Amino acid sequence: MAGAAASLSIGVQARGEPAYTPAATVEPFWVRALLIGAALAFLTLFLFIPLIAVFAEALKKGWDTYLLALVEPDAIAAIKLTLLTAAIAVPMNLVFGVAAAWCIAKFEFRGKNILLTLIDLPFSVSPVIAGLIYVLIFGAQGWLGPWLAEHDIKILFAVPGIVLATMFVTFPFVARELIPLMQSQGTEEEEAALVLGASGWRTFWHVTLPNIKWGLLYGVVLCNARAMGEFGAVSVVSGHIRGETNTMPLHVEILYNEYNFVAAFAIASLLALLALVTLAIKSFIEWRANEVNLQPDQE
């Protein structure tokens, strides 16, 4: 039997046809249907229904009330602060992520594992604890508090504190996307460019960056999404000053606690729209990266 199967496989390959390889496991139809149904039920219950509920509650009193809630001065201030925070934190983490990934993937040095552990620190530490760390450092009774007060520099309960807290909770995203990507690519191309006389910057712009651009964009998208939706750390350092230090998530909390549900869900729906846009961009980047990776194989 085994010899006949081997002869059949050789004969098929000789004719240029793909050899038959039996599947490791063939699940019954009812098992596949059950698993797919369970996944769809989970997504419907925990994702689609809450998302629909947010928009339904936001539009409960009509479009006019919805738009008025979005253009209210405190809401505009919260939207601007959220975008400003992301506009500062994301580029800073972009630079850090590329530098950290390059060092870890391309060089061997003492303390490499420590650096990797520190990069993962925001994933394991509660955002509230991160905010309290900044209070300990920059607060009135903190390590730098008296010096900051003496020089009239305000970090806590101001925009700088919000930016710092956001940077802390978002800085692993770019680095963690790039490190495995750059490690898998090795150093041969960079070494060849340097041997041919290219400078370090030229090597980065013309060799390294084209190879990591899709992973870099993916990390930036994730970093931006987390920056705009961050609540815990920002809540500790912001002071909840309406119109000044409230980001969109904090503004939603205040409106909800005031029983202004329509306005709260209106701002929440805007955050949900930003999340959906982020998801669409993320999906496009994944698709484009897969297309780029498949091209060399097809050639």
C-alpha cells in the first residue's frame, strides 16, 4: 500500500501536477459551523451591539443635538487637546522606537535584555501607576516639585504632564513592531551598503527604511490609537480642568457623571469613529504588507 502511494505520488509529480497531501485533520461540518457561530456571537455581543448602542444613544435626540454636543466649547477643547497630545507623543515614540529597534536588532551590547524589559514595562504596569509615578516626580511634594515651582514651570495639571503620561503608555508600540521585523532581516544589506561606501544616514534612508516601512506604519497606527484613547494615566496627571486639561476620554467621563448622556455618547461616538478609521488603516497596511511580502516569492 505504501509503495503504491509512493508510486502514485511520483507519477503525479512527473506529470507536473501537485502531489496529494492529506489534511492533518478534517473537522466535521458541524464543528466548523459551531466554532464560526461562537466567534460571530462573541463579536456581536461584545463589539457590534455596544458599538451600535453608542451611536444610537448619541443620536437619540436627533442630529442637531448631536452636532451641538460636538461643537460645544469644552468638547472642542477636549478634541484639540487629544489631537495635540497624539501629534506630539506619536512622533516622539516613532523616533524612540526606530532607534531602540535598530540598536537591539543590529548590535550586540551589554544590557540588551534590560532594554527589552524596559520597553515592555508599560505593558505590565497599570496606566494609573504610571500617572502616579509622574505625580511622585513632578508633584508639589515630589522630587522635582520645589525646583519646578521655583522656576514657574508647570508639568502636572497641564499639557506637558498629559503628553508625558501618554508617551509613557504608548512608547512600546513602534519598537515592538520593528524589533522582530529588523531581526528577521539581518544585517547583510546594511553591511553591503557600508562596504560600498554609503554613509550611515544614506544606508538607513535607502536600505533599512524601505524594508521596515510597513511595520513602521503599523506601529504608528497602533501608537496613535492608544494615544487618543488613553484614560488612566492622563486622568491622574490632568487635574480634570474643563476646557484646559480634559482629553476626549476624560470629557466623556465628566459628561456621563453629570448625567448628560447624549453629549457623553456623542463624544464617545467620535472616539469610536476614530477607532474604526484606525482599524481600516491597520487592515490596509496589513494587506499591503502581505502583498509586498508575496511579490518576491512569486518572482
